[in-house]
Amino acid sequence: MRTLEDQVGIKLVDRSGYRSQLTPAGQRVLEQCRKLLATERELASLCAEMRAGWEPSLKVVFDGVFPAEPILRVVGELAADRAPTRIEVAVAFLARVEETFERDEADLMITVLPPEGPGLQGVALPEIRARLVAHKKHPAARRRRALTTDDLSGHVLVTVQGSDPRLQLSTGQLEQRSTVRLPDFHAKKAAILQGIGLGWLPEHLIVRELERRELVPLELDGRRWHSFEPRLYYRQGQRLGRAGTRLVEALTRTPPRAKR
């Protein structure tokens, strides 16, 4: 202790009494030393975790047309297992998914659109089906025959901001003239339920409404649904850690469940 006192130039121990005791300055130094030791232990633990294959952080951005439940299920399992990786999950829509992926320097991206940026490696995920639907009281829902694009020209088509021709929807020409553009599929669903217009919605988001016949599926030009083919992307040469690997494995082996 005397050596330490000489080094710091501060009296750390009061030796005037029967028993030596720390001075106020010594008490503060002791508190700081304990913090340093705790930080050293945390650093050693972090290094051990990374040597074991856990990445320090994992950023995931996914398209809102993809159900969140499978992703959150894995996040919950990792939390229950006390995985040390810090996980961030963000949602964007259509063309804005890749924008968010690049802007936030995310590690994983789930999108239904082919990425425009180079250097990405993709993994196919189970397809997602979407239905063109209208509220049961909407004029388009009352027609007894299959609709054509011309039949829809007089109706409002509700779309999500960021819609892209690469989706190859049969309503592609009408998309450009859409007067109601909303930020996400949940807002789009609410608008369609209010009878504002018709639009495409993923089946997993409207299971209850279809069962209750609140929403009516429309057949357009002989097609009853549109298939989205989501893919999970990460940068070529990037080595996924244990958290990222678990997420990829879970999503590729388990098809998205419909929300009931």
C-alpha cells in the first residue's frame, strides 16, 4: 500500500489509530479498482464468447410482407439461452428494405425484391402468398365473375410506399396511378377493411378476416393469388456467427405460419 501511495502521491490508509483503515481517498480508489476488475472480467468473458463463435451484435432488417413471428421466435430462444449477441431487428417495406440494410450496415436482410447492390449471397425462404382482396361491401367484391384489369380501373387501389415493378403484380399498371399509398401492410389492411379500396395483402395477415368473410378474395385475369419468393441475404465473404446461423437455419427449415 505504501508503494501505491508513493506512486499516486495520495495517502490511502490512515495508520494513526489502533487499526489501519482507508482514508476517504483510499475508499474512492478501492471503489474504482473494483470497477476495473469487473471490467477486466467482462472483457475476458466477451473474448471467450467471441472465441466460441458468438458475434458481438447482429442487425436484421426484414420486409413487412414477411411474418415477424418466425424471426421473433428465434430472438426469444436466443434470449432464453442467454446468448451474448446484441440483436437488433428492423422492419421496412419493399424497395426500402435494401435501403435500410445498406444505411444501417445490417448483417442480414429478408426481402421479396431482387437486390440491386452487388456482393450479396442469398438463401431461399418458403414462399408467401398474397391475395387481392376487398371489403365484403366493396363493389368489386359483389361481382360474380373473375375480374379484369379494366374492371378495376374505376376503383381505388391501395398500395404500400416503396412498391416496385419487380414484384410483377398483375395490377402493376394500376399501381402507378394509385392515390392511396400507406407506410405498411397493417395500415393497408385497415384501409381495405374500411372500404377505401382494394389491394394485395399477404395471406398470413388476413386469415381471420377471410374466415369471417370480412374480406373477399378477388380473382383477377384468372389468377387467385400472387406468390412472393423471399430470400435472406448477407454479404459475400461474411462469416455468420452462432446467432446468425441459428436464425438462418430456423427460417429456412420452418415455413412462415399463418396468423390466426
